[in-house]
Amino acid sequence: MDPLSDSLDLLELRGTLHFRTAFSPPWSVAVPACRNAARFHLVARGHCHVRIGEGRHFALAPAT
């Protein structure tokens, strides 16, 4: 297996939820808290900002 698959298997993640979205400014999404959930986001084009709670803030963009 590859390192990512090994890591996810070690975490015993079971289940998936996938959706694709295309947003135009201005937009925002509030995601409710979920216990025992791992969340992954992929930015394929453009950029966005993510704020976790009232604290940490991240800028996301595609890898170059």
C-alpha cells in the first residue's frame, strides 16, 4: 500500500461522504461539528479561506 492508504487504514476510518461544489464569490459555508469525523478538502482551481471555529484561519489554493 501507499503511505496515505496505510495511514488511513491505521486510523480505522470507515465510511465516506463525497460532494463536489462550484462556488462564485461572495460565498460561505458553515459545517456543523461532527465527532469522530475526518474532513479533507481539495481546491482544484482558485482559492478560498477556511476558518475553524473562532480561531485558526487557513488560505487554500491548488498545489503548484
